[in-house]
Amino acid sequence: MEIRAVRRRRRRRDVRRMVRRTAAGALTTQLATVAGLLVFDSVRRKDRPDREFPHRLGEPVPVDGGEVRIYTFGEHLFEDMLADIEAATDRIYFETYIWKGDAGGRRFRRALVDAHERGVDVYIVFDTFANLVVPKDFYKGPPTGIHVRRHPLVTGGAKFLFPSHWGRNHRKLLVVDRTAAYLGGYNIGRDYANRWRDTHARYSGDMVVELENAFVDYWNHYGGRPALPQPARRTRSREMRVHRNLPADMVYPIRNMYLEAIDRADTRVWLTTAYLIPDDAFVRSLVQAAQRGVDVRLIVPHFSNHIVADWLSRVTYERLLQGGVRLLRFENAMVHAKTATIDGIWSTIGTANIDRLSPAGNYEVNMEILDADVARRMEEIFDLDSGNCTELTLDEWTRRPLAARVSEGILSPRRPLL
């Protein structure tokens, strides 16, 4: 009996050792693959020329209770944002994921300080993790009276072990005097002004208060001081609705907003995203739409600023292409927009990518818009962007090198993390 017990213990020990070695080997292989991709990407970036991508600033689009102006070029957006900040007389709410300490970032810092010095109440939120590489001096010493809240690296104390406390603040929002509000994908910095293709929108009229409310709720939830009063008056627009992810409360409406809109589509789904790492339900929804005759097109970067995300996104390409979804790869610039337009009536502009973290992980804000004129403008933008894309075909994809297939397989277990 003792001999049998010893043998059982040895077998269990050998199994545990084999599991540990297998896990260590898989992790080592994944890390080596990531390292190789990063080296390749650094070489590729040096050889990649900077080229101006097509862009056009359209006129504001009238909507019920206000108007919407859509931006696809950072220089145009930043000039209008700064002009509104410089004209502020009462209150500014400024929230961003990345805020670079370069010349572009310093312009915004100076404008916000100037606003404070002339008596405007200034409230600022930015994400700590996203700005770890920004020199600390850039954030030091804001004048007394400017209220700053950094989204912390760790939230919830011991509860950080739960996924509801892993979310980053990925929002980009500016509200000025309850007269203008900006929402979209643009971070703050020099490169975003002319080297990245992104989408942002300026709202005036009734929806400003809804974006103000989004800022106030986040500020108060994370203990910003002083606490902000809730807006005295809200709106119930039939044409526009703000959707906010609140990870701490396990509330993720943006993912469901997309899935519901795609499931209702009967003519076209045109979607642009910086990082395409969808879950199975999202892939299934896109494929089912294409198979019932909907024109489903996705614009993604040919090469994004995160090469590992590029390779993780490839895992879904074959399934999408086989299902009839068209993949258009944006060339010579990073496309960072988070937008969609469906059936000539439905559109969204916001901060959430189609990956694992944005729709069901990070703090995000998207505006849902039911307006034919806005959809028409979004379709014009999509057509313009499509002219700067190359289409990936199923035949081309199935003929990719074996080394690429192996690398995709090695990295695929990491998809849930992004």
C-alpha cells in the first residue's frame, strides 16, 4: 500500500512538473514572438514615409435641438477646441486618455491655465497608466484652483482582483460653458494633429448637458473634489443618446448598442475601428448581417501603432472574410476612429474600439445618433477614407506565409487581454 501511495505522489508530482514546464514554454514562446514583432515594427516605422491622408472639414449638420460638426483632421479639431476654451466664461470639463507633454499638449495646458486665471472653473481628468511615459514635470504644479483627477493605476483596493476594477479611463471629452461639447477618438498631442486619422464631433444645443452629465458622474464617482452638482436640466432626445461604460458598476451598454444596431441592419454596415479584436458574438453579428445581404465593410489600419494588436486581430480575419465581410486596410497613417454608420440613418461616434477592453472593460463614451443628415455625412467620410484603403481578399489572406499563421496561433491566447 505504501509503495502504491509513493507511486501516486510521484505521478502527481510529474504531472505538475510537466504542466509548469508546458506553461513556461508557452509563455516564453509568446514573449519571444512579441519581442520579434516589436523589433520588426521598429524597423518598419523607420522606413515608413509620412504622407498626408485625405480629409475634408464639412459644415455643421443641423439636428433636432442643436447641431453636430464632425472632424477628421486633428488640426481643425484642436483649433476649434482651443477657441472654445479661450472663449469660456464659466466652467470647463476636460477629460482625456493620453495628454502628451509636447508642443500640442502644452498649448492645451496653457489655454486651460489661462482660462482659470480669468476666473473660469477648470476640471481636468486624465488616465495615469496612459501617461506614464509623459515627463512628470508636465503635470506638476497646476495653479491652485484648477481641479485635477487622475484615473488611478489601481482602483478598488483589494477589489482590484475583480475585472470590474481593471478598466482604464479611455474617454476623450471636453465640455465648455454648457454651450459646446466635444467627443471622439482624438487624444491630445502633436502627432494627433496631422499624422493620425481620427474622428471627433462637436455638439451644441440639447446634447451638451448629457455629455456634461457624463463628466459629472465620473468625477463624483471617483471622489473628485469638490463634488460637482448634477445638471439642473436633462434632455430626452429621440435622435441622440449618450452611452457610457461604467466598469465599477459592471455596466457596458456600448457593446449592446453596436450589436443591436448591426442586428437591425438591412442595407449597409460601415464601421471604422483602430483595433479589431471582436468577441465571438460581435463576429457572429457581422457575419450574419453579411449573409442576409447587408453590405458590411470594416476600415482598419493596415499597420496600427500596436503591432501586437494587429496580429491578434488577424485571428478573426478568415471567419469575417468567409462570411462576406469586406476588410479595408487604411494606408500610410494610423486610423484611430471609433465610428459606424448603418442604413443611412444610424451612426455612432465615440471612444470605444471594437476590441475586448473597450466595449466591456474600459470607461468609454459613445454618442448614438439617429439622423439621416448625420449618417449622410458619415457615409461621405467613409467613402473618402475608402479611397485611401486597400481591400484584403479571402484569396490573398489564405495564401499568407506559414510563419504568419504560426505567429497568429502563438499569440491568439492573449486576445482576451486586449
